Amino acid sequence: MTSEVVLMNRSAVAMAADSAVTISGANYLKTYQSVDKLFPLVEGQPIGVMIYNNAELMSTPWETIISLYREQARGRALDTLDAHARDFIAFLSDNPELFPQDHQDTEFFKHVAVIFSIIAEDFDFQLEQLKQAQAGRIRDHVSAVFAYVVEELYGDLTRNLDGTPRGRLEVFPEGTEEQLLRRYGAEIDELIASLVNALKNEFPTLSVANDTIAKLRDIAVMSVTQDAFFEHYTGVVFAGFGRTEKFPSMRSYLTSSVVLGKMKNRMDRAQDMSADSGPVIAPFAQDRMIRTFLTGMDAHLRMFLFGETLKLSSHLVADVIGRAPGMNDQQRAQLMQDYSEGNLANALKAFFTSIDQFQYHVHTMPILRAVSVLPKKELGETAASLIKLNSFQQKVMNSVETVGGPISLATITRNEGLVMGKEKAEL
């Protein structure tokens, strides 16, 4: 894993990234603290690029890919940072020399295998939950559990968390799913058969219906084209100045693999400074301590407080209603329902809104006010310090330090361009 941050005000950008990488396998876990994740994007231009989560794209190191792009760009200056980011993504998409078609084919099969491994892992998890619940013999339920797991992933690929339809990524035109099935249909069926046979070896009573097989086939192609990144992906963060921009900008993308000549990607965040905008503090990857520093409260603690406050409030209301004289059980139940759906929910919302407002005005706003006027040197020091907070937490709390090592630092201004540096991780 990693920890990265971008700080921007009207005059400068600071980008900071740790250098830790964790390599794991069966009975193996090793952390190295010497990996570069922050680079100049174009020679001589005030733009930096960071990567997080996955150090390779289709088995090619991102450091190599960025170097190849830098050579191809030859110092070319585009009008905006957004144009530079899109040009980089386009370089990855239609580049058969970088990613030949046979390599794309191989990586597609790897991608589908990863998605099917997610199904297998969730299947094992659901069976373990069933076993702990002592809901009968496992072998009597394996078919229903497998159908449920497939249906859940299919639903995740077709619907967002709020129930709205999940769209196709813009990079893939209408009909891409059919094109994928025509090209890879036989191989997808082989992977499905391999998944089902592997599970049947362990659970002989498993039976898979035809509609479940059809959903598995759809999952294989939708896992590429839909706006979802359940596989191993890389975050790519761009920040700096385009040729005509007075103020800095930031763009971040989620990227996966190249399929049918198109890079699976989505712009994840976009920030543009202006004459009247506030500063930007944008953490990426492992960001818990950075967000705690910015808000004054750990997000997990806030969720715990919300749950405990809800339980306390519900118990108090139930106690008061239960003690109220002159009411029958039906009236008490109706009053409890009305209060839970109305007054109690509104009171809790107002309570936590008040806490959030207090946090922002007393804690967050002074930090933002300071960052908005920091010179480039101090802006870089602040960015490095935020990474050190995450590193320190890992050092004292975790047996495996997934954030750490020297910190790569880039400060960017229109006047001096991009200046790279390194800092030790110790606080």
C-alpha cells in the first residue's frame, strides 16, 4: 500500500508520496521501502504524476511507462493540465507497440480470472457465515449460496449503492460487450467451467443453473466495461500547470488494463484553483491519519459515536413511551414508530450536523486558511509531514508497515517549474 497527498494553493503545488511497497503471497509477506511513486510527467513542464495501489500496468512497471511517455512527449506543452492528463491516458489506449494485441488477450484472461477468484472467495466466506450460524448442513445450501454470490456481484456491476443504474465507462462504446463475447466467448466459457469444477471438487453437491452461467458470462465482460473497479487497479494523479493556466489544477484517474485497444479508466477527482477558491488538500490511498488531522476526529470513531448515540436515543425514547400512562400496547408501538421515523432521525441529523460544523470552523478552517497562503517550501514541508503522520501510525500500531521509507516530494510553481526532492520518513 501507500500514502500520498496533493496540496494546492493559488501559487504552488506540493505532491508527496511514501516509498513502501508490500509484496504478499502464500505464507509470504515482505515490505520494501525504496519504490519511486512520484515522477515528472513531461520534461521541462511544471507537471507531476503519482501512482498508487498497483505498481504495474499489465505486467509493465508504471515507472517505465511514464518514462516512455516522457520520451514521446519531448517537452510538449499543452494548454491545460487536463489536456496533459488526457494525452497520457490516450497514449496508453491506442498503443499496440506498448501493449500488443496478444498481450491484451492474455491480460483480459488474467482480469477475468481475478474477478472469478473474487466470486470464489465470497462463496467461501458466505459458507463460513452459514456454518457459524448453524443453519443446517452446508452441502444442502451450496447451490443456493453460489447463485446468491453470483447474483450479488452481477447486481454490483449493474447498480450503484443507491440503487441507480451503474453506467458503462465512457471509453467503451455501445456494443463493446458483444464484441468481447465474440472475441473471447470460448475462453470465458472455459474459465467458467474451471471455476465451477474447482468448486465441485470441494462441494460435490454444487449445482449451477443455466441463468447463473449466463450471469457469469455477463460478469466477465461487464467487469471490464462497467464503471466499477473491483480488480487490481492503479490510481494515477496529475498536478501542476498547463501552458495557459494561471493557477494549478489536479486530476486523478483510476486505471486498470487495456482491452480491445482501450484503456479501462475513469477520472476519479478533479480540482481547479481559481482566484477566489480555497486550497486543496487531497489524500490518496491510505489516508486515515491525514483525514483525522484535517477534521480533528477519526472517521471510524465518528461512525461508532453515531451508532452508540442512535442506540442510546432509541432506548431513552422506548423507556419514556413505555412509562407513559394511559396508553395501550398498540398506541405505544405506533408512537415509537412515528418518533423513530420522524423526530428521532431529525434530532440525530441535527446533532451530528452541529458537530460537523464545529469541527470545520474550529479545526479544519484554520488549517485551510494556513495552507492557502503557504509559500512553496512550506507547502512541500506540510505535504511531507502529512505522509509522516500516516507512517508514524503504521510504525506504532501495525506489525507490517505498509506506509514508510523516504518520502518523495515535488514542489511545482509556474516560475521554477517542478522541483523534486526526498525526505526521511521519521517525525
